[in-house]
Amino acid sequence: MQMKKLGRTGVSVTDICLGTMTWGNQNTEDEGHAQMDYAVERGITFFDTAEMYAVPPSAETYGKTESIIGTWFAKKKNRADIILMTKMAGPGMPWVRGGAPISGKALTQAVEGSLQRLQTDYIDVYQLHWPNRPFPHFANHGAGRIDFTATDTAKEEASLLDTLQALGEAQKAGKIRHFGLSNDSAWGIMKYIALAEKHNLPRPQSIQCEFGPLNRHDDPYVAEVCVREDVAYLPWSPLGGGVLSGKYAGGARPAGARWTVDPRMPHRDTPQTHAAVAEYIAIAKKHGLDVVQMAIAFCRQQNFATSTIIGATTMDQLKNAIDAGDLTLSADVLREMDGVYRKYPLPF
């Protein structure tokens, strides 16, 4: 496991981060605890969660993942050993603060809820899960899918400043140590930085976005911002929601798998996706590689990436994913993967 600096925080994190979103739905509390135990045994001390987890999000599973992490901290007495990230939900889910947008007032409430569930008095990196404004991620990362002229820029900037001010208060109170973004854009990162510098407020230290062989749209634009401005880039879903493993080939829906239980996944289910997956699997077989490890190693080898977020529902999956930390892809493998990307740059 390699250690890398997290933005300008002075904190170093493992270059593989343990994602937790299945705990409380696809995984039990005991299984979540076992995954954390194993990750720590393998040297991973960087965890990511969110108030909206478990997935798929629902009123019944809201906050369950944070609670599972909280009981693990209470049992292990090891809070100081873990760099913990969690996220405040953006607008859209009626069971989370009435589905209201992110605001200073809502952020203060959200921080308190996460602290209670996590059984901790501080959060290392507190993130905004998605912006209030339309944003180019999930099913909206293709050209022409968002009308950016439909929202007022001055109002968007005022909303960002209101949120930053609440983050500043939470930081002063010792409830959060650092601030990060999730599923935001190059404009969002730069605007937060500008407002932070102008008003002496917390600076975004990280951003996590979907990135992997099937989805590379943050490179080069967000990637350059992260490098130039010392913002840690944290890829999530290197397997494209699990499809890159090949388990959904031919319309298969294994019991308990993500696409089987989560109704938000169909936007990834396209002929182009499955064609690209087949070619990536062929590259892995040609070079004697596990395709899951190949995808994670691909993310780790991006020069703008800090830590790749992995997730698993079984211990075998977790062990296999962590083993990717020992893999370095050859120039030939990277060149062949780039060839597939050029054929399928936007498979979903």
C-alpha cells in the first residue's frame, strides 16, 4: 500500500480507500465489521462513507452504514487510526431533510447526525455528495445533457458561500477537520477555491468522482484542476458499478448484485458498455491479469489520482480488490486499454 498526500491537509492516506455503501443493505453489520478488520490488517486506513448509505438509498436504509462504522469504532477503540470521510446528501431525497438543497443550515444539521451515528466527535474529511445545481455526472456526463444557462450564476455562488461559511464554523468547532467535494465539476472546484481564498474559509482538499476504464470524462479537465490546485482526486466505481467484472454479460443479474438490487443502474446497461467490457476482459486474459485488479490498478496509475475507492459485498471480492495494490500495469496493457477507450469513449 502506498501513502499519498491528501491535498494540502498535511495528512497522508493509503492509495486504496475502503468504500462502505453496501453495509446495511447488501451486507450485515457483522460483515461490515469484518471488512473493516480485514482492510486494516492489509494496511488500509482510509475509509469513505455517506449519510445516505446504504445503497440503493431509501428511508429505511438512510444512515445505516454510518451506524455500522460507529459500532465498529466503539468496539475497536481505534478512531484515531482511521482517516474517515463522510458525505452530506444533496437535494432530491425526500427522507433527507425534506429533499432540500445543501445550505449552511442543512449542513450544520447533517454534521451532527453523522457524528452521532459514527460515534465520533470529529470527521476527517466532510464532503458534499453532489451539487445543488445540475452537474455532469451519473447519467449527465455527456455533451448537451445539461443546459448550464438555465440556472443563475450569482445565486449559485451565493449558495456555495453560504455552505462554505457553515463548513468554516464546523471546522472551528472541531467537528470537521477538512472539506471535500463529490461529483462536482472543474467550475465547482475552482469557484469553491476562489470563495475560500477571498473569505478565509475552508478550501476543498479533495474531490471524488466516478472514474475508471469505462468512464474517463474527468480527464483532462478536472484532472488538471486537481493537479494545479493540489486537490486530491479520488476515483470511485473503477468497475463502472460492477459491470467491468463481466458478471452482467448476456443480461445476467446475479442474486444480491448491485444491478439486481439498485434501480438506478440501468443507464449503464447499453450495448456499448457490454462491448467495451468484453474487450477489456480480453486484454486482461491476454496478459494473465484479473480484470477487476486491472481496472483498479489503472486508476491507481493515473498521475492525478490520490486514492481509489473500492467496495465489495463478499470477502473474496474485497481480498481480490485489495490485491490490486500490488499490481503495476505494463505500457502494453495501458496502450491496449486506451485503444478500447477510443472505440467506446462514452459507453453509457
